Amino acid sequence: MPLHPRTCSLLYSVSCLLDALDGYAARYFEQSTRFGAVLDMVTDRCTTACLLVFLSSAFPRWAILFQGLISLDLASHYMHMYATLAMGGADQSHKSVDKSRSRILSLYYTNKTVLFMACALNEAFFIALYLLSFSSPLLSPSLLQQVPDQAAAAIQQGAQVNTSLLSQLFGPSPYSAAALELARANKIDSFWPWVLAAVSFPVMALKQIINVVQLVKASKWLAEGDIRARRAAGLPRKKAKAN
């Protein structure tokens, strides 16, 4: 990811495509399981989080935004999955969302085309930002600076560590901050990343709105269950008023 933008983008895209196909394969071969459903959601969150972490380092001015998106993504899906299992029962799928609870979530989870396009374009936007970190001087002005060959070789070595054991682990590193900036200086054309970012941005924004709705609805669903459970248990216990 830090040094090979084309290869990384290709592998990341293949990963997203396989994520869209694994559900179909599981149902076709009759191998659908609760573990698979949870694992599918967990790996999705981990993959997106890894990319957003890189974007935080590539665009430090926007780090707080990327951190917020990671938090929203993890919290929203965890709350939704937990609410489904706790309130709907272990046999209910997290994709079974009734319209009475949320029309937008019902459309998002029950319409396969909507789900695929929303997830695909959401990831496409972050991939576009990733490519722009290697290409656009508008987003990273320091890319315009030329680094002499001798200085570049020294930068590529990274920080030297005297201790022998530590030097084996943390010695000359191609992943130092300066080395990563040098790698980004090997710019790629920014035209198509800009087009991809512009096209996918509205869907990415809608996906974040859906995450907020999902978080709120799941929280309310759990709160409703808590209220019913407390009433059934006679809570809170009211002390008898003194005569």
C-alpha cells in the first residue's frame, strides 16, 4: 500500500469484488452460516479501516475526518449486528430489515443492486483518494519538490539504529515517512482518479448517512428491548411512600 499504488488498487478492487461474490457462492453451495455472515461483515470493516488509516497518513490535515469515518463504520455495523442477534434472534439475518423500522435500511439491505452499488462506489471513492495521494499536487504540494539522487538514496535508508537486535527489526526502512514521500513523488496520472472521486462521492456520502441511520435505529431497537425487559422484571422498584 505505501509503495505500489497500482498493484494495491488492483488487489483491493479484486478483494471488494470477491466480497460481493462470496455470499452468492455460500448460498449456491448451501454453506451459509451465522459465522460466515459475521465474518463477512468483520472483514469488510477491517479492509476499509486499513485503507482509511493510510489515507489519514497521506492527508494528515483530514486525519480527524478519516478517524471519524472509521469509528462510524465500526460502531454502526457492530450495533446493527448485535441488535439483530439480540432482538431478532440468532436465526435472523442482519439483512432482514423491515420497512416499518427503516425504509432506507430495508432498501439498502434487501435490494442486491443497491447494496452492491453503494458498497462498490463507497470503496471506489477511497481508492480514488488513495491514488490521488500518489498523483495530485493539489492534495500534496510537496510532490512538486525535486529530490537529488544522492539525497534520495539517503532518505531511502531510513533511520539508522545502533543496537544490533533493534537494527534487524527497525533498521534501514523503505517505509520511513521521508521514503514514503519519495515514493509518492513517482506520480501517476491524476485524471481518472479525479473522475472516479467525483462520480463516487455522492454515493459515498449517502453510505455515511445510511451508517448514521443504521446506528440510530439499532440503538433505539436495543433501547426498546431494554425497556420491555425492565418492565417485565418490575424495574425500577419504587419504594413505598411513607404514610
